[in-house]
Amino acid sequence: MTSMTTTSHPELLGSFARHETFHPRYGWLKKGFDSACEDSTVFLREDATTVLGVGKNMVRAIRYWCVAYKILSPERRAENFRLYDARPTDFGEQLLAERGWDPYLEDPGSLWLLHWQLLRSPCQAPAWWAIFNSSRSPEFSDDALLQELCRFRDEQGGWDDVAESSLEKDVRCLLRMYGGGTQGRDLLEDSVDSPFLELGLIRPAAGAKRHWVLNVGAKRHLPDAIVAYAALDYATMTDSSAKLLGLAGLTQNPGAPGRAFALTETALADALARYTDTHDELLGVTHAAGSRQLVLPEDLDAAKASVLEHYYSRRQAPVASIA
């Protein structure tokens, strides 16, 4: 893993192609989380393939994705700094524990929440962050995506050792993960195995092989509550003392919810307005100085926790709130 402390994006951690070419499959996050809850050393055990029921490369992939989605946290061993155990995070406990919000990811909002967690700071999937925060045309080829990622790498400091082949693996993995980017039988297998296809963020371009379209605009299955949570979470990472946050920035700024969810400003504003219509005690939307702005609560962390608690209360009684 390459440190990102010298780059122009210190919120990113330089970790490329650590997924062993495997995108997250159905059941992997829950399997990795449960196994680490039982034994934080599970991914380093000689019998890890037996315990997890997958091949050696998939063991590493499951560990990578569990850490990247922030449901597990790597913990360096005192006796050997090169080895990391994996322990459940508060977020992981709240979402995936047996009495958590949605342990089997049955609610479509949970996949959107995980997508946001993947991209938020600190992000351990810099290729994903770069691609979703790009200003390119919504239609692109996989070759163009690779070249864009190469340019992003070259603009950073400390990434000189990142090979183009690693970036190519990231591009292929991302397209399979969100767009089913393979052919024939592999396409069917990837479509069945990739839960994040359900988000509808990327689709194959009609009539053009190896071309793709980023679905920019309102998302049919993206809950307004998850948009509201991401907006509040983003506010905690920018200026937690601010009282207002412009919707233009929430849409276009690198790392903002509009970028992560591929929303237009209108789609973002509509989602937040619908949410505040029924939850105006948590946040509001106003027109000030000629632009739409989000009215932020005094206690952002408490508001974030309340948003998710209210959303998941439809399923079962919530556990302790996210700090």
C-alpha cells in the first residue's frame, strides 16, 4: 500500500488493484464481517480458505473490500508491523451485526450507503474515487477511462510506482462491478454476482462495444434519507461549523454526494427537499443569496445518526448510533 500523504488529495489512500481482480460478490461483506468478529486474524490464518470457503486470492479480495467499505478496520500487530488483523468498525457493527440495521443487505438503501462509505474520506479505492469525481463526458470507453486514470495518477505525488497494468485491473473491476462489463457467460456470472449492478450507476452504451454511460440524474431506488445522510456526512468533512452548505458544491465538489451518486443539482435538491418535508427537525433547504443551500443542524453527528436510525427503524429497533 502506497501512502497518499504527499498527493493533492490527502483524503485518498494509495491502494490499487488490491481486489485481486474480484469485485464484491453477494454475501462477501457479511461473510468477511462475521468471520472477523469471531477471529480478527482470520484473513491471515493458514486455513483462511477453508474458513471463508473461497480461494486464496478471494480471501485477500474479501479482506480488501471489507476494509474499503469501512466495515472492518486494519489493526497493525505490535509484534510484526507488516501484519494487520481486521476488527469490526462501529459502522460495520451497526449495519451487519445480527441485530444490526440490515445484516443481509436486503434494503436497497444499504448498497447506496456502502457505495458512499467506499468513496468517503479516507478512501482506500482511489481509482473508484477518481472515476466518480471526474468531469469527463457521461459516455466513455474503457480505454478512455484507463487513460483518464493514468492522468490522475501522474498528477499526484507518490504514485510513481503505480503501474498502468494495476490501473487497468481497477478499470475492468469497476466496470464489471457497476456495469456488468464482460461478455457471454462471464457477463451472466458477473451480473448474478455483483450486488452493485442494482444501483444502475453505469450501463453499456447502446450500439457501441466497450463504451459505457454514467447514469447522471435522479436514481429511482436511491432513498432520500441516504442522500441526506451523505450530505450531512460530507459537511462534517468540510466545515463542521458552517450553518449553510450550497447545493451546487454538494453536487459538483470532488468527494461530494452529487459526484458519488451521479446526481444533477436538481435531482439532489429534489431528494433533500422531499426528505426535509417530513424531517425538518434534522435539516432544511433554503434559497439564500440567489442559490439553494442546505441548512445544517448544530450537531451534525447527532443528525447523521438520526437520519439512519429513522430510515432503518422500518426494519427493526436500531442499535447504538454512529459517532
